[in-house]
Amino acid sequence: MTALAPVPHEPLDLPSLIDRAASMLSSAKTAAEVLEAREAAGLAYDVARRAARLHRAKAAHDDLVAAAHRAQAHALEIEARAKRRLADEYDAAQERGEVAGHGGGRNFKIPDGNLEPTVVELGVSPKLIHEARKIRDAEAADPGLVRRTLDDQLSRGEEPTRAALRRAAEERLQRSIDRLRRTQDSVRQIDADRPPPLTPEQRAQQIAIFGTQEDRAIHARLDEIVELIAEQPDPAEAVRRIPPASYHAVDTVPIRRAAAWLTDFSTLFEQEVQHGTDASE
């Protein structure tokens, strides 16, 4: 099995440590390599933190402390990206049945078929996976959350910390949970306020008064016909404005038929309203 490669501790300058962690993460193809990149980012973070505290202890210029804080933020951002990838790799392996739900005896296998170490050998503790999932889910819910949290700390002259990232992630996820609960409460309230369904008798009465959808469509089409006719000029003006080239296309037979239909409808409808009976009978 493949064991985690030890992160070298030769004296590298801080920018080189950060660049090395970023390069390791971008080229990582397995869960073990993602973990190695996370370890490298953690090392860079620890070095930057010690540098910042040493500068403060020596009352060094503020620019030196700020530079060390920026390096910490960069290292934490790389570490957070590694955690997000680790959460994805772990969850995918669980879905494929290659990793037990609570750690343990099966192997962590990647898509190309190479066999990875067991979860314990990889050093993937439940706490690490839980934290990685929180960072991933919070960043998915609010893209850029990690970077904004770090930038806010830097703008206030504070030291960027893992604890601040955890708090930001937890607060963002809690807001999502609260919003979901409010939505669920609203849906439940709507369901509670919804009137009971109509009985067959009530539905029949409703149709008798308001008609069916097709009945209402007949009325809507009549309104449209009347509106279109109202938009026309008076008949004499309309006749004058028909161009000679269109004379052959004007058929007065359907026009007279339509006019007769409208006249019959008007007469029968007036009788219906006046007598309250079915005029067609």
C-alpha cells in the first residue's frame, strides 16, 4: 500500500513553502496526494504564524507582520481547497462502497483502479472529514466564503486562523438550515390554511355559476372579436381603405355569416338574460 509521503522539513523560505503546497494540490490525482498537499499547506501556515508572532515579539515593522499574515491566509486558502477535495474524494469513495461509513477496513480506491491505503492508514479521521465537509458545503452555498473571511481578517489587521474559517463555515451552514426551516414552516402553514377540496355538489354548483374552462373561453373569444371590430374604422372608411390589389381576397360571404351569427347571439342572449330561461329552447 501507498503511505503518505513525508513533507520535507528542509529550510525553505515561506513563499517557496506556499508555492510548493499550491503546486502539490493542483497536481494531486489521489486522495493520498490531496492529503500531502494539505499537510504542506499546514506546514506553510505554521511557519507563517511563527514568523508573524516572532515579528510582533521583536516589535518589527507592521509591514513584516502584515506580510506574514498574508502568507498565513494564502496557506489557509490552499488548505481549505485541499479539504474540499478530500471531502469530495471521501464521499465518492463511500458512494462506490470502497470506504466504510465510519472509517475502517475497506480500501480507498480511485477511478483509475489504483488501490489506495485504508482510511486509517491515510490518516483521515472522522473529525477531519467532518470539518472538510463543512468547509466544502459552506463554500458551495456561498462561493468565495473562504477568501472573503480571510480578507476580512487581513483588513482588520488580525491573524487569519483555522478557527475563523470554521466559524464562518458553521455560521453559513446554520443560515442555510434556518432558511430551509423557514421555508418548511411556510409550506406547512400554506397547507394548513388551504381550504378543503370541493365536494362533488360544490363543484357542480361552481360549474353551474362560473361554467367550465371552455365555457369561459367562449366568452373570452367574444370579447376579443368585439375588441378587434372596435379597432376598425367605420365601414365606409374601411371600404375605401381596402387597396384594389386586395379586392380579390375579400370574401363577403363569411363576413355576412359572422355578422348574422353575432346578431343571432345578441338576440338570444338578451332573451336569456331577460327571461332567465334557455332561449335556444
